[in-house]
Amino acid sequence: MLSTFFVHDGGNTPEWRLKKHAVKDFWAWVASWAVMLRNPIDIGYDNSKYDLPELRIHEIVVDKSGYIVKEAQTLQERRCARKDSAELRIAQAAKIANADNESCLVWCNFNYESDQLSKRINYATEITGSQDNDLKAKYMLDFAEGKVKRLVSKPSICGHGLNFQICHKVIFVGLSDSFEQYYQAIRRCWRFGQTEPVDVYVITSEKEGAVVKNIKRKEKDFENMLTGMISATSELVKENIKKTENVTEEYNPKIKMEIPQWIRSN
């Protein structure tokens, strides 16, 4: 597969680049065993029942000074920057969450953030990794059913596979470098079944600018990949689907069934 569709980029052995003339053939090969689509309209079907409401991203920098600030680059620098701005970010998140009586989903990455957020946000329930699994499940279900109004947790705990369409306010109290966690955490609320526009508040400090840029770059790369693959494979997928047909055969028993003697009642 590598030798057919890819070439080494810039003489760097570990780096592979898709050959320009092989793009269409590569995605045609991928489409022979995989399907990627955002909604039914990508392969020619009705989209009216799957059109999501508006997603509104609000970026909030808590310590914006107007001066040039050295952004944290190394992991240690990013941890320090995160800790230095914790008080400001937590206060801002609590202010947004407590501004109304709506359900609110609050994401953080560190235990000290989770602890303070659960104390400062009215009616908040905290889910932590140290809790019993049954208790975690109870809190998740309570939030999904509207019994709990505000939920505080980490994307690594509650960020995948859950249906929280009851909520349309999401707060990130800082970001990690994982675009997957960011994407999935938003999708807990902004998913099929959501009837309201979803507001996502991303609260960071100036020193965390490198992390924000990294997430935006990954998001752009993801969208380019998604658009490119769908564009290259939609016709192939539609052709394969249209070739598919249901085959049924009427059951016509010709041998009379006899119940074994050991099953018969006397």
C-alpha cells in the first residue's frame, strides 16, 4: 500500500506523502473497504432529519494584556501556565455556568480544577476517576435525564459515547493537545437529537496560545481529510449501495417435524 500510493517526503524516512497522481486511486481503494460520511446527504440521501443546529464557539482569554507574551511550548511550561491561570479560568467558568439555570457540561483536565469547579458552580456534580463505576454511571444517567443540572468531569472519563443532548452549554476550562478529546467532548451535546444551538466556551490564558493553535491546526487537517475523502469516494459509495439489494426466500417446509418421544408428555 505504501509503495503504491505514497512516497517519502523530503528525504525523511519516517515521513510519507500521498502521491498527487494517486489521490483518486488511493481513496477508491479505501472506499472498497470503508465508508466515511458526515450525514446522508454525502451519498445522495435526504438530510432534513440529520441537520444539526448551530455550533457557536466562544474563545475567552482570561489574562489578555495586549502585550506580546511568550507562549508555553514544552510540556512542563504548559503545565505551569495552566496552573498559574487556574484561578482566573475557574472563576470565569463558574460565572458562565451560574449565569442562568440551564444545564451545563464543564470539562477540565486536572483534579484541582475539577475540585474547585464543583465547589463554585451551583448544583454541580463531579465525576472523578477515583469514584466507584456504579456511582459514575448513576451521575451520568442523572445528568442525561435532567436530574443533575451541572456536570464537571474530564474528557478522558465522560468524553466518549454518551448522549447529553439535554445540554446545550459546554465549557472547557483550558485545553489539552488532544483534538480527539476536544472533538468528542463537544459531540456529547452537539449530536443528533439536539434541538438547540450549542454554545461552547473555551477558556484559556495567553501563555496557552500554542495549545489553542495546535488544536485549530488539527481541526483544519481533520476537516480537509473528511472533505477530501467524502469528495473522492461519494460516487463509489453510492454505486456500491445501489448495487445492494435484499434477497428473500419464502420458507416452504416439506418434511413434517416429529417431536422426540423423550420430550412428549404422558
